[in-house]
Amino acid sequence: MALPAIRDPLLLPATGFAGGVLLSLYASGMDGWPTWLGLAAFAAAALLSRYRVWYIAGACVFLGCLAERLGRPAPDPEIDAAPQEVLLLEGCVVEPPVFSDGREQFLLELDRDARARVSLYLREGDPPPELHYGQRVSIEARLRKPRNFGNPGAFDYKGYLARRHVYWTASARTGVLPEVLPGEPCGSRSMALLYGLRSTVLERIERLFAGNAYAIGMHQALLVGESSKLQRVWADDYRRTGTYHAIVISGLHISIIAAAVVVLLRLLPLHANTARLLALIAVWIYAGVCGWQAPVVRAAGGFLLYAICRWHYRRSRILNLLGALALVFLALDPLQVMEGSFQLTYLAVLALGALAAPAADAVTTPWRRGLPGLADTDRDARLAPRVAQFRLELRLIASTLWLCLRIPERFSLPVFALSLGAGVLLLETMLVSAAVQLGLTLPMVYFFHRVSLSSLLANPLVTVLLTLAVPVGFVAVLTEWHWIAALSGGLLEAGRRTVEWAASWEPNWRVPDPPLPLAALFLLSLIALALYRRRWLLAPVLALLAVILWHPFEPIRTPGSLELTMIDVGQGDSLLVGTPSGHWMLVDAGGIPVFRPNGPKPRLDIGEDVVSPYLFERSIRRIDVVVSTHQDEDHAGGLPAVLDNFRPRELWVGAAPPSPIWSAITAKAARTGTVIRMLRRGDAARLGDLPVQVIGPSREYMPRSKPVNNDSLMLRLQHGSHSFLLTGDVERAGELDALDSLEPTHVLKVAHHGSKTSTSDAVLDRVQPVFALISAGRDNLFRHPHPEVLERLATHQVRVFRSDQWGLVTIRSDGRRFTVETHRYLYPSNGLRRQQAF
């Protein structure tokens, strides 16, 4: 049978190759032989198939799997040093430093393709050191390896850095500065020129918009991809309204720069191919100035392929171009398929080619072609009948205006063409916005768990404003004319107000992760629509999209069991409790404390970026009760985001003295309609049909003027013959005060991350736990858990599970026996399987 008609033949191989990479990654934890046997059988079936299209798909799937297997990275380089040991680092500055919020960061290459990200903390009033690319420097700093949060579905931060050859993070003490070593500069001269140009652009933006932090941060992100000064609160509004893509440097920026260069050069007596060649050079220089970020490099590669097609007088096709780019970049780096920027770019362009272009061809293109030269009747014969009739009716209206109002047709017809052309342009913009949003639904749900309703209105306006701000901003940086800078700043301010307006009425609609088969079906349906352009193929795309957004799937749980899950939040606490009847309680939500007065706020929100993704990964959309044991940042910092995302019915609190974080929690609770319950020892509490015993603080406890550890709310849960004790950060005084209320308990959440100020022998003698959970960060500065506490637990023969070693830990009880499951697999050192019954 003949090959089915495919308009863009390169799209299918690219999709098959990407699918093979994903399949190999998904099967990486399985035995290799079954995987290879299955792939070989699939390739053989495709080879023998009557449809050549399946042969192509099967071969590309096999090649994608092979590329991923062969391209797996070598083991990370090692440095012989203990955690938190201060080392004298010496290397080459390979990325210019970025200064923000009292901190300067730069990349130091210690050896070939072995880099460390160094953070310097300046004393108040001290100027940042003058560092630039190619300097050889030395500095005393603490070195540590990047670490992922050990939760299912967590972002692979370690892998993200490793693909950029960054294997360590280093931090110097406040006021310690690097020493520039004498000798020849390191690095390459070409990169020194590009980074010098980048530094010049950043400095000019600082001067042009001095005093306007929003304009500085947005211009640096929009023009050269430097996001260090882009505050999270600004970016969150763009994410909520589905317009964040307008900030990220991508194909749109490359197209603007290339078009501007071509237009300027065409004013000179240059051949079109010469102008395109010079534009191509400018585009790749710009990619270097942006630091060779992956989205910019992919966009520059796309322009290179477009220029090659034009040089050979070939018609460019957007989906063919997309397929070629995907094949090239995935062959060079197969793991790019897991990066959000790659998926967003691929699906956005796929949606443009599969949905926006056909819709425009069917709806707006005929009318756009019929508007020029309305007075020329000879054009009517070359247009579709309905468009020719439309032109005739416009001329009749113009004649009527002449007869009734004496308005000449030479005035009325151009007005008709201009106003109708604006309407057609607006409709095309709406079609493009809707198509892009549909194509980006899947990655938006997986990466951000968001769906924006306001994006259909906000996207066209914001995209136009920020698109105009790009060339105007470059002109301002080039000329340093303040009136042009004011125009560029005005465009960004208009975009900001548009986003804030859209975010003000945008509902906080969060969507859990869809099941993998459903996501794969949606993606395959979208690709089939792009390949064959059949209208009926739009029906399964929309149907699957509706199921993804509706998400009619129950949360993942074990019916009849009481579950206690210690979520890995680093140096903090967050516990998820699931009852046998299906009710959920979250105890704390982690956070990152700020120790220095007026120090920079962390860019990572543990509640939004760590806890919520894990809950969404389990299809949890609503929490019944949230507990704030006390108001330290490492326990309560993530609670505002959790309250906003899961809208619990009740918030349980013990002692709550005034503090900024408590003010933020109460304000968020008021917005979400969450009832705050202040609990003390002896109060009755229930989680669904499960009674909860309040152990502390006592009714006589008087909180201090600011939060302390002994404010902690202590709770005890019972299911069948098994019990769980949750202690917060209570210290020795609080433990002794509650000692008479303690009973033998099977599972103990160790207080205060295993600090020696808690978990005394008296408590262990009273509680007699079988299992102990310790939530602590890897290589934390407090050296938690303390060896004395671990020794006490070992003496009492308690099985200990630590989040810094095991990652997420789940203990389930059916009332008669326990099942323990961990995210990390430490066998044989701990003699325990990833899941084991007791």
C-alpha cells in the first residue's frame, strides 16, 4: 500500500527519535535485555509492515533508544574533600559574574569540563569585585555537590547542572573575595569578546534604568536572557497568565534580530543572500552574547536551516524545520528531550503548524488576500467566489455612502480595508494564541500544574508589547538615548499592567499530573493532526485535553491503611498523613530560612516548588487539614503556597506569636476560606473518621514574643494496634512537659531534625518507638542529626529513616503490620529493600 500523504515528512522521524529516547530513559531502571529485545521486535515488525510509515517510525524509535544508551554521561568528577570543608579553589572564570541582592555568582572551571558555581556574599556597602571572563582566580570556599530533592517527580537539578558541566556549588564566607592570579588569561578570545559584549549590555541597562528594578530585571531577561534580577513575584504573574514564554529568549527574538538586520542591509545595494548571511552571523553572535542558552541556540539553528533553504530556493515549511532541528539537537544531546525549554519549544511550534496555520488558511487568509485593492475589479476573478462577493458588497456600501453622505469612494474603501485588516489581524492573533496554548497544555500541566484561562486575552497583548520592546530596547542600549529607553520601559510597564490585570481575575486552577498513557495519547493525537491535517483528528485532541484538565482520577493511596509520608524538603519538615477513609493532612511545608538581616530572599519556594509537585504527582487536589506545628521558616515558609494551591478546610496551630510568616499564613487562610483552629493539650480533633490526640503544647504554655521551637504542636495518631507521634521541633523542656501524656508509639517523627536538644532517653524510654523518621538536609550546616541522638536511637534498637539518605519515606499501617517504602535505594549498605513489610 502506498505511503499515506504526509505534508512534513521530517516530523515523523523526529517524533520517533524523541520517543525512543524517552522509552530508553523510562526503561533505564529495568533489565537491559528485555528492553533491547522489545525494541528489536518492534523494529522487525515495522520492517515487515505493509506501511512504510511504521518502518520509519520503528527505525527512529530504535535509533533514539540507541543514542540515549550510547550517550549516557560518564561518572561525575570527584574532589577528595569532606562535606563543608573549606578548600582553596583555583580555576578560570568561564561565565561573567552576576550581582544581585548582596550576592555575586560566577562559574569557575577547575578543570576541563569540570565547573563549580561560586557564590560570594558581600558586606553591606562593599562594591562587588571586578571579575570578567578569562581571569584565573583563587578563592577559599566550601564545596558541595548539587542535590535533587528525593521525591517522585522532583526536578532533576543535578542533571540540569551536569549537562552544563557544573558539578559543585561553592560558597565563600561573607566578605571573602577571590584573588586574581597573575599570568596569561585563560579561555578563548572569541568567548572573551562575546562575554565582554554581554557585560557591556548589562551595564548599560543598569545605567539607563537606574532606580527602576522592574525595568532592569525585565530588560536583562528579555534582551540577553539574564534572569538573576527577575524577581519571583513578577515571573509568577506571567506564569499564572500563560505569558511567561514572552520573556524567555526564543525563536521570536531571533526572528526580530534577523529581520531587522536583513531590512537594514537591504537598504544598501546588497544581494538578498548576502544580507541573509550577515543576518545569520549576527544571530549566532547574539546566541553567544546570551551565554549559549539552549533555547537561543536551537532558534539560531532554526534560522540557519531556514537560510540554507532560501539559498537553494526551497520553500520553508515550519514543521519540516521543526523535525530537522529536533533530530540534530537530540542526536547531539538526547537528554535535551527532558528539558522543559525543549518540550515547550517543540510543542508550541507543533501547535502552530498543526492548528494555527490550517485555521488561518481556512478562516483569515482568504479575507486578508481580498482586502488590498478594493477598487480594482479585475482582482475579483482570481479570488474565491465568497471573497469576490465580499469585495463587491464593500464597493456597494462605498457607493451608498457616496450617494447618501457624499463620502468619496477613494476615502471609504481604504478605511474599510484598514479596519477590516486590523480585525483579521486580531483574529489571526487570537487563533495563534489559542493554538499555542493548546499545544503547551501538556508541558504546562507537567512542569507548572497550571492552566490559564486569561491567556487567550493576555497573550496577544503581552506578546505584542514585549515583541516591540525587544528592538526598542536594543536601540536604547546601542544609542543610550533616554527617550528611547523610556519608550521601551513604557512598553514593559504596559505589559506588566496587562499581566497584573489578567492575574487579578485568573482563578488559581491547578491540575495534577495526568497518567502517562493519557499524556502519550494526547501527544500522539496532536502529532497525527500535524502530519495528516484531517479535521476529524481534532476531535480526539480536544477530548483528551478535556480529560487531562478535568482529571477524574482518584488520589494514589492504599485503601484501608494509615499513611505517614516524610517529604524530602531539605533542612525542614513536611509530613503527609493519609487516613484509611481517604482524608489528607499535611503537617508543615518546609521552607528556606534567611539568617542574615536583610539578606536575599530565596528564589525557591519549597511549598510551591517541592511539596505541591509531589502532591500533584499523587493526584491530590484538596487537603482536608493543614498543620503548622510552629512558625519557623523551615517548617512554615512553604505554607502560604500550599494553602493557595490546596485550599484546606482547616488550619491547626498550637502557639502562634506574631511574626511575618504567621501574618502571611493568616492572610492566605482568609483568602482561601480556611478556618484556623488553635489547639492545646486535651483538645479533641479529628481527621475524617480518625481521632487525633493533641499532646502539646499545654494549656498553661505562654509563647514568647517571637516563634520558638517549643511552640510546636505535637500530635498522636492511632490506627488499629499501631500509633504515630509527630513532634515538630519541640526541645527538651517541651518534651519533659508532655512526658506524662506520652504513650508507647510505633513510629516517632524525631523532633528538631535530630538535634541533641531533643529526643532524650526519658522520651525514648516512654515512647519505645520501632521506627524513627528524621527530616534533615544533606550535609547541613547544623550537622543534624546529631551523633548523640543516633546513638540513643541505636541503643533503643530503633530503625531510623533519614530524608538526607533515603529521600521521601512512606510508612503505611493496616492496623496489624507496617510497610515501609523509600524513594532512594540504599541496599546493600542498609540491608533493606526499597519496599519492605514488617
